[in-house]
Amino acid sequence: MSEDIAGTESSRNVALFQETSIRRTWHENQWWFVVVDVVAALTDSRDPPQYINRIRSRDKDLAQGWVHFVHPLGVQTEGGVQRVNCANTEGLLRIIQSIPSPKAEPFKRWLAKVGYERIQEIENPELASARARALYEAKGYPKPWIEKRLRSIAVRGELTDEWKQRGVKEGKEYAILTAEIASATFGVTPEGHKKIKGLAKLKTGDNLRDHMTDLELIFTMLGEASTTEIARRKDAQGFPANRRSAKEGGTIAGDARRALEAKSGVPVLSASNNLALESPSAAAVGVAAFIETQTEELATKVKSKAVTRKKVTAAVVKTVKALKGKPRKGNAA
């Protein structure tokens, strides 16, 4: 599924899969796709609604969990907005598992590969870091920025692990604590920060941290690392205690930010973003997958994989840059 995120507002409500239109709608900060459209694209059924009923009757687990990942949502149609059954990406992947059509087979193989890679990453966490680095490099992010971004992921992971051990609930409570740290660090919530960068105008699920400057990443890490340390020192237990730690940790980063701004005369909070580097998600995943498959094909020993991956990534980056600078057909050279 590829998303046309640069088109008109109406085009943003439609995704394309194998030249078939898939209607979608933005709900709870993510895209939800019309289930009947996806089934029609992956099967040769003349009656997709009936096909859905059949796969639900065959797959009892799918039928039982249907209400948890399929919801009727308002979707723009030719006759206006109508409520139709939609699923997010996770829900769609579960539905696709139950489709016996040959068209769905590539997705099933991809799911198996992703599952295998995740098991590899659990056994060897360095693989996850290597894949993330390769993906950022393929998109064109500077190497110094990539190192800070990967470090910020590690700092964030350490903080969330601490929250989990201290009785903070994932989801809403994590979001509240994150907002507390950000507000004390930058003077705005993550949502406010996204608006400053112009990300809130785009319904693309943009990750704010992928658009931060080096300094924004550094102060984000300082706030989260300080929060982790304070929670440990004070043995904060439960949400209220950890909320106090979050405010204190963010305040440390906020004080440091204000001190730097006073000396430099330049605000740390920036409107700049990396949208120019962001390629469509399907293309980005394809680049990362190509790098990994070529690495597996060319590397003969486990120890040589890191070196091979670096060489393949460099070649891909060079090719992408060359293609970006090459005039398209019909354009003046």
C-alpha cells in the first residue's frame, strides 16, 4: 500500500494498491483503511462483502476478534460521508492472514520475514540498530544526526523500561509523562512542537523526533535521561510519583536550554523539519529490504555482515542521490 501524501486533500483519502483504489480515513492519529476495498484488491471476488463473511466463518479467531480491530468509521464516498468498516495497518495484516488468495501470498511471506527479523533483533539487538541506521542513511539523513537519533531511541527505551517497572501504564500515561518532559524542556507539548514544524498539517503519522534538529534531540535526551535518573534515585512508584519525576527531569533540560539560548542568542526550538528527506513509507521499506537482502546475499560470514551492509548502503545512497539529480523525461536538462 502506497500513500500519496503530497496530493490534494481528496487524494489523501485514497491509497493505491496494485492500481486499485483503497479508501481510507484519519482516526486516532493513524490511517484506517476500508476493509472491503482491501479484500477486493487482494481477491478476484465479485462480492467482497460476502467473501469477508466466508473468511470470518472459516477463521473463528478472526471472527471473535473482529470487533477489536475493525470499526465503522466515516469515509468520504461519491455519495458523501458514509460509515463503513475500517481497520488500521495491524488489523489489515491480521485479516490478510486469513485470505487464501494467491494475491495475498506475498503479504504473508513478508509477514513471516518480518516476524523472523524481529526474533533476530530480540536475540541480537544490534541488528535493529543497524537496520534503522541503513534506513535513515537511505533517506539522506546526515550521519552525525543519525547517531544522535539512534542514541535518543536507546535513551527513550531505557526510560520506558523504567516506567513499566514502576507501574506506569502504557498508552495514555506514557503520553502524559512524555508531554510533561517536553513541556518543561521546550515550553511546548509534543503536539505544539509538531505544529511549529508544520507536521500537524500533514496526516502522515510523522514522528516528531525524525524532524528534530541536533540540539532538539540532545535536549530531548537530557530531559528523558534526567527523568530516568530521578525516578531511580527517588524510587518513584506509580503514575503520580513518576509524573513529578518527569517534570523535574524536564526542568533540568529546560534550564540548560535557556542557559544556552541566553549565551547564543538563538532559540533551540526550530521550525525546520526533514520532510524533504522523507520518502513514501513503501519506498523507504523497499530500500531497507533491498539493503538487507543484498547484505544476506553478499556476506559469507556473520562478522562480515556489518561491513557488507555499510558498503551496500553507501552504494544505495549514491544511486538515490544520482537519481534525484537526474532530469525526468520531458523536462529540460
